[in-house]
Amino acid sequence: MHASRRFLVVSLLGLLLAGCYEVPVTGRKAMNLVDDKEVTKMSITMFDDMKRRHRVSRDKDRNDQLRRVGDRISKVVFWDMPDADWEFVVFDVPQINAFAMAGGKVGVFTGLFKIVKNDDQLASVIAHEIAHVTAKHVHEKLSRELAVSTVGTVGMLGGMAAGAPLLTVDALSAAYGLTTGISGFAFDRAKEKEADYVGLMYMARAGYDPRESVKVLEALELETANDPIQPGFLSTHPSHPERILQLMDAMPKALAEQEKSAVKTGPIILK
Ligand SMILES: [Zn+2]
């Protein structure tokens, strides 16, 4: 009895120590009890499934724009997502939405182009979504659920101690917000704000104008004021004004990042 209880405690401690990671840019320490490779594998399957269930847009301009912007952002996050096999897909869905998944799978709905007017603005949305991935917000959500259920369930701990946490497609799609329908992909307030901050630095490092991120939120605010049915992404818990204030706070730092990137990628003028 005592031995087995000690075994439980040791296993849990081991998991917690092994399952720690640092969020890029913010350096926040977070818990990760799920298998990264498994999450990536399942995310790719879910993305493929989405491509089957929704029409993929053939609009050349939009596809080109997404690829152009996605390519630049993906270079900036290379070390934060070394396993990514990037794929950028425009879905023919009228909703204002976008998402990114582990493994480098990014989807944008055609509705987003109602509020996104240039590359910088699209970059701010893509960078925000990719920040959710590099910060492993889905992993963290799943890990919390696993940790909570583990405390009460010895059977599950047995599974976890054997190195097999219960990671199911249902749990993963719920963590991504997919089970709430196509309007999902929203995290809690703290995670949304973290993704805003990290995304702002990413877009700036890619050389985009970070100030355009504020315009996206303003456009979204207008859109939601006109339409009582809130668009799914970018609209949850933290209000737009609250998010705009946070972005404004971080703007000097973001502009400095953009400046540095311009020095690196700008034209070399020889006299
Ligand atoms: Zn978000």
C-alpha cells in the first residue's frame, strides 16, 4: 500500500519534471504531459480530415497571399517548431476565422479576408495562431485535464506511468476547440493574450508592421458590432479593447524587433 502510494507520487513527480517546457518569447514555464509527436501526428490527421470536409479555395490571389505571408512567418518560428511540415490552406468558408495546428498546418477561412486588408494584417492573424502552437497551448490544456483526472483515477495513472497518457482524437479536437463546431479554436483569456504578445513579436521579426495588428482587432470589433453572432476566432474572452491595450503596450518592443529584422533583410546599398 505504502510502496504503491510512493510509486504514485514518484511517477507523478517524474511526469511533472519531465513534462515542463518554456514558452518561446515570454519564457513562461508550462506543463506538458502529452507526447509531442503523438499530438503532431493526430493534428495532421485532423487537418487532412478538414480538407475533406470543407471546400478548399482555388482563389489564386488569396492562396498566393497566404503562402507569401506564411512563408515569412514560418522562417521566424523555425527554432520554435523544428518539426513543422508547413501547409497553408484557404478554406471556402464565409466565417471570419483562422487556425494553426501542431506540425505546421495552417488554415484560413475566406471570411477572414473581409477584415484583413494587407499582408501585414494577415501576418498578424497567422502569427497569433502560430503562437498558440509554439506556446503549446493545446498540450497545456490536455495536460491540465490529464493531471486532474489522474489524481482521482489510479487506473489512468497506471497508463501514464507506463508512458501512455490517454490522448484521444476526441480530447485533442476538444482542446483545439473543434468540437464546438467550426467556430471553435478559442482558448482562455490568458492564452489568447499570450498568443497576441508572442504573435506580435513574430510578425515584427518577420519584418511586418506590428501596428497593423491593432487595425485587425478594430475591424473585428466593428464586424462583431454589426453582427450579433460573434465570429469565432480572436473574439473570445478578452475584449478587443483589452487586447488592443496590451498590443499598444508591447508596440515599442515590437517596433524595435521589426527594425532589427529590416537591418537583416533590407537592401544593401553600395556607394
Ligand atoms: Zn487565439
